[in-house]
Amino acid sequence: MRSKEQAHDYRYFPDPDLLPLRVSPQLVEKVRKELPELPMQKKERFVKEFGIPVYDAGVLTASKETAFFFEETVNRFKGDPKVVSNFIMTNVMRGLKDQEEKTPSFPITPQQMADLLSHIGTTISGTMAKTVFEEMWATGKDPLTIVEEKGLAQVSDASELAEIVRQVLDDNPSEVAKYFKGKTAVLGFFVGQVMKATKGKANPSVVNQILAEELKRRG
């Protein structure tokens, strides 16, 4: 409905009280170099440098605080950055969501986060890592301190686990029979029972190895 579309249609004219502003190319370049890394640039760099999916990078760069926490954790973890992004997007994001502050606040340091992730599969299981993290988030304590206080260390002793495995197999003869009939999916059931008996502390890789040996012996 409106006919005015261009600047001259509005009859703009220079304001005599405003002096012309001329910015030198040198100043423009200086300001450009001093600009911080923008979210889109950081997102692209995370994908290229750390090899994480575009979706992950988008979530992690939604705030500069989260992006900083992720990058600092990766630099200290020295492992697969995807492991870091997965843990942050699930457990850490859940903790941030419960905060009332608009700006993300991290009660633990990137070094503590890296320490926790580095102990998964050795000192603690993946399941226990979530429990340890929740305590870290609530208290700010180091992961190993919590593991010691709560008795959450992963059980990797082969003789101890072998006894539990044998007991699980003895208690479930029908499932053992299914295994020998070719239904290998019951292996997951056996592992689950061992994890239940050890309250999630058993080392899964050791459990699987012992299971394979014990079933072979019984076969």
C-alpha cells in the first residue's frame, strides 16, 4: 500500500550539525583483530578442531561460559572430545537447567571434569560416573575423593567377579539353556545381573570376559 521505498522518497537530507565520519581502513582492521571469537566462528572451529557433530557444537556454543568449559575440559582430558561433549550435553546441561541464574555457573572446574572422565572404565564405571558427577556438582569435591568416601570404586578383581558370575549362572539355569540353544542375547541379562549384584561397580569388560570363559567351560 505504501509507495515510498527508497531513501530519496522520504526526502532525507544531511544534518548540518553532524560532521562527516570517516573511518580509516587501518582502524577497521585494528578493531576487527580485537574482536572476540563470535559464536558461529567458535561453532565451526569446534567441528573442525575437535571433530564433534555440528549439533553438538551448536549446543556447546549457545553460551560463552559453556563453550569455555567444554574447550578447557577437552584440553585437559586428552581423550576423545566426543566423550566430553556427550557428558556435558547430558549431565552438565541438566545441572545448569536446575539453576536459577540466567548466566551458566559451574560449581566444578574443567580439570575436575577431565579427571572424572579419565577414570571411567578404570576406577569407576560409566554408571557410577553419573553418581560421582552429581556429588561433585553438589559439593565441588574432586572425583576420587567422592569415590573413596562413597565406596564407589569399580570392582575389577577377576576372582571376586568370577564367583559372582558363577552364582548368577547357577541361579538362572533356564537362561543358560537359552544361551546354549543359540539365544546369545541373554548375555546382556547375565551382565545385568552381575551389575545388580555389585551395585553397578563391576568392570563390564572383565565381566564379559569371565562370562565367556565360564559359559565355554559349561558348554
